[in-house]
Amino acid sequence: MKTRKLLAILLALVMVLSLFPATALADTAEETVWTVENTTGSTFRIERSGNTSSAVTVRYRTVSLSAVAGENFTETVGQLTFQANETWKDITVPENEISSVPLRSLYQTTDSRSYRFEVLDIGGFELASTVRSISYG
């Protein structure tokens, strides 16, 4: 009788554990970590670390803050494909000289403007971002 109860408990335990795949119980896969930094001037370095073993495509874009796309800098949008084990790529955003910004004195009261550079996954979710300040004068 005790043997039957023990076998029933053991069988129930095996059935419950079979509902969970082994990978869910011991998932140790390393994630990919994305960063972006403004390295020099208007150049941005997009870097990935961690799991870089497969190719992946990301999108990037600029977002106006106090700097205005088309006035202070050129709106920049695109996508990059990182090949397996490739860890970084650089993007340069064209910025306008102060003399090329029309009517500056009418709308710009400070000598500094900023915009955001974002890196997104293919579905549009933000992976990393940084803010670039443009100083005039």
C-alpha cells in the first residue's frame, strides 16, 4: 500500500515537471546589451555586448528636443545590420553651422541646443539613447 502511494506521488511529480521545458528551468543564455555614446562631434557609436553570436538589425533616429531637425541638424533615420560577432558601428549626424540657421536671434535665446539619438529594435522599442548638445558661439 505504501509503495502504491509513493509511486502515485512520484508519477504526479514527474507529470508536473514535464510541463516545464528544461530550458525554462535552467535558462542561462546571455542577453545582448546595447549602448550608444556621442564619441566626437556629431558621431555616435552604437555598441552591443554580451551575446553577439548572431546577426541582428537595429534602427536609429534623431529626435528634436531644443534643437530642431532641419534647422540645427539634419534629421537622420536608418537601419544597420550587425553581423555575427560585430560589436560596433558609427553614425554621423550632419549639424548646421550657426550662420546657416535662419532667424536665430528671433527664436533662440541661448547658445546651446540638444537632440536625442535613439537606437531601436526592429519592432520600434528603444534599446539605447543619448542626448547631444550643440553649442553655438
